[in-house]
Amino acid sequence: MNRNFDADRPIYIQLIERIKTMIASGEYGPGERVPAVRELAEQTAVNPNTLQRAMAELEREGLLISQRTSGRFITEDKDAIMSLKKEIAAEQIRRFLEGMRAIGIPAGDAAKLILEYEGDGKNGDS
């Protein structure tokens, strides 16, 4: 996890978003142990209390499970992880469509552009 944070937004919110992205992408797999708060705090150069606040929120949301003597683990609830992926995707789509509208491209035309882009093989996946 990198150390770069946006000064305009609370760090704990950014930590939550980063950890959610790591869960959704599979970087942290279902049932996997999450590094300890102190270890993550050192990696990110963040106060452990700030990181603890982010972890507590992720627990409240059901994405992390705390086991007293063993630490925190990623939920094994596949529906919760799929829901998280959809939530992140929806936010990305919202931002994309806002950007398209800002340059005068309606949603339908933006969708066509995506399909054209995919068809041209310019996505780097080919």
C-alpha cells in the first residue's frame, strides 16, 4: 500500500478505499489474514490510530472479521465481495460519465466509444 494521500480528504477514508480495492481486486483474498495495524501503519506512514479507525469501519461493514488471538481476516462471504466490486464499479462509472458529460458526450455515446475502444484492441489486453 503506498504512502501518497490526498490532502483534501480524510486519510482514514482513503485507507478504507484502498483496502476495499485490494479486497475487490483479489490482492487480499477471501479468508486471508490482513497485516497488523502497526505493520500497515509503518508501510503507509500513517498514525496507527488512523489505521485502526479504518479497520474498525471495514469490520463494521463486514469486510474484515476480527479473531481475538489471530488478527483480522478478509471475509469469506463471496456475496459481500461481489457487492463491493459492484459498488466500486458503480463509482468508477459515475466518475467516467461525469467526465464525459463535462466534455459534451452523453452516456449513450460514451458507451459506444467504450465498445469501439475495446474493438480496436487499444485496451492493452490483446
